[in-house]
Amino acid sequence: MRFTLLDRVTAIEPGKSITAIKTLTLSEEYLADHFPRFPVMPGVLMLESMTQAAAWTIRLGEDFAHAIVVLRSAKNVKYGDFVEPGKVLTVTAEVLSQDETTTKVKATGTVGGRTSLTARLTLERYNLADRVAHGDALDARVRGEMRKLWAVLHPAGRGVGATRPVVYGTAVGPAARSLSLSAAGSRQGGAVTPPGDVAPLAGR
């Protein structure tokens, strides 16, 4: 099973900070055992949600330079409220410092404005090409998959008041989107659909 423990990125400053959400649903399989009569999101998965959020701001801050971004250590982990089905876990992560291979992050998880989890994380980033034979091809594949997933987590210009889309560290303004739509219409020889009526593209 592939655990993508974020549903949407609501705000991001690449390489500096990120805010994302995870909505817990009763259909998630692990809740059958955790716990049968009191289903709540396991603490380790709450921590994983924060790690995934932190990894995204790191990737966007360096334009996906490293294929792999993983958790090296978690310190000062403190849990507060439970995350029950139907609740939304809002995760924020702020980069504190970074060197050539590691990034230190302060992360917080809240539910309904109340703190559910806080931690200091250290994430490591690297390329498989530096560690295994034929790693270049694997790195390229991982980067491609991460770019596809990013398009799902933070779609460009969906809905009124949506967060301005970020394309690998560069915010895309309305003029650029308008130009892109006009060019697309010219190539296809058809009328340009107004941005508000554009159907969202499949993210994967």
C-alpha cells in the first residue's frame, strides 16, 4: 500500500514553509485495528504526514534536485488531541536550517485549532545515483512520479481564492495563465475556454 498522507497543500513558500491538510476517513483500513471501538489516526502516521509536508517544501525549494527526501530523526515529539474520522489534521512545517544533505524542520499538527502534535524533524536528501548502480534512471523515475503527485496535491488555479500555484519555486500569475490558455487555443484552432470553466486535469 502506498501511503500518501496529505490530501492538499494549501500554502507553500518553497524551501521555507508549508501548510497542508489530511482528512481522516473511517474507510482507511488501519482504523479497523487502531482501535476497533475507538478509531483514531496512529501517532506514527501523524508524524509521517508532517514528514511528507516538510519534504515537499524541501523539494520545491531546490527544484527537485534530490530524488529522495527521507526522515532521519524526530525529536521533542509531543502528542495532544486525537485525530478521529471526519476530522481534518492541518500540518505546518517551517525550515530552521539546511546544509548540503540535511534539513532541520519545526513541525506542528492541529485539529480544529487545537494542537495534536509538535516535533523537530531532521530530513536527509540524496540521489540514488550516488549510492547504487544505474541510479540515474531510478532518480529520473522518482522525480517524475513526485512531479505528478505534486500536481495533485497543489493544483494550479482551482477554485476561487485558491492559493497561487507554485511551479518549482516560481509563482505563476494570472497573466501567465492567460497567455498559456491563449496559446493552447491557437494551437488547437478553437475558442479559449474562460479559466473559471476549465475542467481540472487528471493529476496522475
